[in-house]
Amino acid sequence: MHWELCIQYANGTEQVLRAFRDLETAENCVDRLYAKGYPMHIAYLIRLAYAA
């Protein structure tokens, strides 16, 4: 499976930051981002990537 690391803004829009093949690697990336602090106006999320 392929996973996408996305940033979600307060207005609901999302942007893909990076794609991963391994869920654990994607989760580690989010952990490193949140280690710098929890922003109030955005969220980082991981979702399953769908082929177009």
C-alpha cells in the first residue's frame, strides 16, 4: 500500500506533502513534525493513496 502525508488547513483544504510505501515511516515523519510543537491552524494526517 502507498500512504500520503498531508497537511490540512483550518479551512478544510489539504495538500500532499510526501508519499510513503510504509505506514510506520509515514507515522515517524508525523511524529518528528509534531515534536516541534502542535500548530493551532493546521493538522498533519496520513491517508491511503489512491491510484488515479
